[in-house]
Amino acid sequence: MTDMERSSEGALERALRNVPTGDGDGAAAAALAARRLADRIAADGLAEVTYAPVDSPFGPLLALRTRRGLLRLAFPEESADSVLERVAERVSPRIVEAAEPLEDLRREIDLFCELFARPAVMEGLRKFVESTDAHPYLP
């Protein structure tokens, strides 16, 4: 090991020994560092999937999205950890919490729910579902 490597190793050990543990300030500093790292990863486009909680008429949802759009909505009865684990296995392990709330998605969910609350839409949907006629492909 060279003198430079020993010096760097010693500096790292000293820095690690000086990291606060167990007190509120250390936990707050770690949370801030984690948030800053996640923000940087998202801003630099290094994550393939971002996620954030979204309020909805169904309760709080966990929304996951890629650069292409919405990937998945997890409902309140689902475990966030298991949803994230499945997405990491099936899509990409490069997942990070979104820096900003997904307000655009929340507005889309509200609009969707408002649309289906309209009697004319519900009546049309009921007729479609109950019809025995052949249904053409719906895009």
C-alpha cells in the first residue's frame, strides 16, 4: 500500500468515526443527505423509475413512473416495499423517490374520477358492458 493510499484510508476512517450516531442531528443529516442524493439521481436521469405518494379519492396511492409515463399505481392495501421490490425485479432496480410530488398525475386521477361520476358516462359504460353485441377493439 502506498503512502497516498494509507493517507486516504486514514482520512476515510477518521471521517467515519466522526459520523454522529443515534442522535437527532445525525439522523436529520443522514435524511438530508439521502434526499439530496435521490434528487440528484432523479435530476441527472440516472433512475429508470421514480415513485411518490399521490392523494386520490381511493386513498393514498403509490405512483411509479418511467420516462415514458405511468408504470404502476399501488393501492393502500398493497405493501409499498413489495411493490417496489417487484418493479425492481421486473423493470429495473434503478428506482428512486421523486423529488417533487406527482401533481400532474394527481390531477389526472381527479379528472378520471370526475368523468366517471357523470351519469351519462356511467350509463354508456353500463350499456356497453351489458350488451351482448360483438364489441369492436377499443383503443
